[in-house]
Amino acid sequence: MTVNLVIRVTPKEKALIDKYAGKEGWTISEYVRATMITDMAMMHQDVEAMKIIFNKGKQKLAQRLSHKLRPFHADEAKR
């Protein structure tokens, strides 16, 4: 379950968020959440934030590996 969190940013901030979210292949929501939670974990040594980062990191790693391995599996299927 998620809830909405509305924030105000300048056009330049929005452009930066869009840029870096896009580089990671993340939605703006994913990027902002990850950035905020990472800051909480690092600045406040928040254990719950660290757990969220760890679990999200595992999910993203699995997605990236799956995406990168698709061409390999497609080549194997042709053989």
C-alpha cells in the first residue's frame, strides 16, 4: 500500500530529479523515495530505513540482472 506525498520543487530541481531517475530507469516516485530513505539511513543511522534500502536494493538488483540476462536467455533458446 502507498499513500501520496506532495512536495514542491523548482523547475530546475524537477529537471534534475527527472534526469537522475531516468538514468537509473526508475520512476520519479522510486527515485525520490530511495534518495530520501538513503539520506535517513546515512544521516540518522535509522535501522528501519537501512532495512528498506537493503530490501529495495535486492529487488532492483534482481530486476537489473533479469533484464541483462534476457538477451542471453534468448540466444540460448535459439540454439
